[in-house]
Amino acid sequence: MEKDILEVLLTEQQIQHRVRELGEILSAEYAGKDPVIVGVLKGVVVFYADMIRQIHVPCQMDFMWLSSYSGTNTTGQMQVKRDVSADIEGRHVLILEDIYDTGTSLDFTYKHLLAKKPASLKICTLLDKPERRKPGITLQPDYVGFTIPNAFVVGYGLDFNEHYRNLPYVGILKPEAYNG
Ligand code: IMP
Ligand code: MG
């Protein structure tokens, strides 16, 4: 697993430090609002588990599961495999995502949840790859952990063909690992 990593982009310590910083900001933002924190599966699971424990205000956990992505390229076809279970109408909703890449999935998620008429809807993404944004996608994440260069990364929940999610850091995958 480690042998397929070209370079560690974000160490475990850097990530934990940033998660604590974001936690302070989000705790202040959502004090007294009892937010519903929606994680987009599966890539967000590791970030979600760390992030939620740094948000020191009452909140509710929920998840969505989309399908569309395989390998290193988005097919563009989005589908809700599993919707949120909470009734979010009139609630303060925070979307947690692993990475904002082309923007297709977050844009889809945002519109899907906005249609349910939440009181507010914000986005927190661990990683942002602005260079990859698809033309026409103007949505800006409200909170970003790290802005990263245009490279395919794995670890801390992010996968390549369902592998590498359990690496404790974010690393750049060697091209030969996905070229076979
Ligand atoms: P989108 O292109 O912004 O729609 O990104 C959709 C999904 O692609 C993300 O939620 C990730 O699961 C996956 N993804 C995008 N870039 C990477 C990457 O560099 N490594 C691993 N997964 C990625
Ligand atoms: Mg993925």
C-alpha cells in the first residue's frame, strides 16, 4: 500500500491540526442551531469521524450515498443511492465532503438538499482541487481544509478503486499504481 505512494501531501498531524481549527470555527457557527451534519459516503467517513468530534455543540449525524465515480474519472452521471434520513426542512444543514474536484457531486448534493428547504445549507470540504473545476460550476465551499494541486490523492478516506482509504495521511498515488 505505502509503496504505491509517490509523496505524502498531508501528514496525519497536519490533518488533525486543521480539523481542530475547523472545529473551532464550526462550533462557533453552529452554537444553538442544532445542525444536521450530512456526510457524503464513502470517502468522507474518516474525515467525518474526526470532524464531528471537534464540533462541540449539539448536532445530528446523517449520511447520503451517491454513485457515479469509478477509477480516476467521474462519469458525470449522478444518482442518490441513499438519501438523508432526517427531515431537514427548516434545519441548519452542513455538508461534509472529502474532496471538491470537478464539482459535479457536490453541486448535485447541494441542489438535492436545497430542494428540501433547509434553513441554511453550507459546505465543508477537507480538500479542494480548484484547477479541476468543471466549467459552469460556480458553487464555492464555505469551509476548506486544504487547497491542493491537481494530482490524484488517496488515503484518509479517499480511495482508488476502493483501496487506500485506511492510510492515515493523504498521499499522491504513483501513476503506475493506477495505470496497472
Ligand atoms: P467531483 O469530481 O468533485 O464530483 O468528485 C467526486 C468524487 O470523486 C469525490 O467525492 C471523491 O470521492 C472522488 N475524487 C475526486 N478526486 C479524487 C482524488 O484525487 N482521489 C480520490 N478520489 C477522488
Ligand atoms: Mg471515491
